[in-house]
Amino acid sequence: MTERRALPADWPALAVKLGDRLRAARGLFKTDDGRKLSQEQLAHLAKISRNHIQNIENARNNARDGSGNPQPGPGNPGLATLLAISRALEIELLDLLPDELLPPAIRDRPWRTGQEAE
């Protein structure tokens, strides 16, 4: 079995921020009847499980070691998952990422106003 790549030391804190950003974005998305989007509704739109949404929002995972024993840790969603979520929420993928993961030139998210960062 291939050994898992170690996460950066600051990943647990960044995973929490990623979860916070996802929760906030989901809260801003309104359904056709004006309600906030639930985790289950987002999961359906993104074609992933509700548990996956829940794990990202709560910065955790359901990882298991080679023997099937729980090996909990911070969530680490893949790019395809984040892209599916951003498309479902109709937002830019980069809007989900914590500021610390973005280059300084785009941390203020210039695409929101159509203006380039200086």
C-alpha cells in the first residue's frame, strides 16, 4: 500500500477556514423558494455525498488505515470536489479557498468587481 503524503503543518487551520468559506457560500445561495441551501441540497447539485459536504464544512475526514481503523484528521477535498461545489453554488472556485492559499495579488478577488488588483 502506498504511504499517504503528509499534509502541511498549517493545513488543519486552513481546512477550518475552507469549511467556514463553504458554509458561508452555501448560506448565501438561495433556493427557488428563497431558503438557504442545505448540505443535502448542495450535495445533490454537486453530485457528491452530504457526508462529504459535512466533512469539508467541519474540517474532518473519514480516512481509514490499511486495516480499516479510523484515522481521523482534517478534511482534504480534491480539486474535482471543490470544482463541483463551486459550480453548484455558481461561484468561482477561488472564492472557496482561504486567503492564505491565494497569491497576494488576488486575495481581494478582483474578479468580483471586474478590476485587476494592483
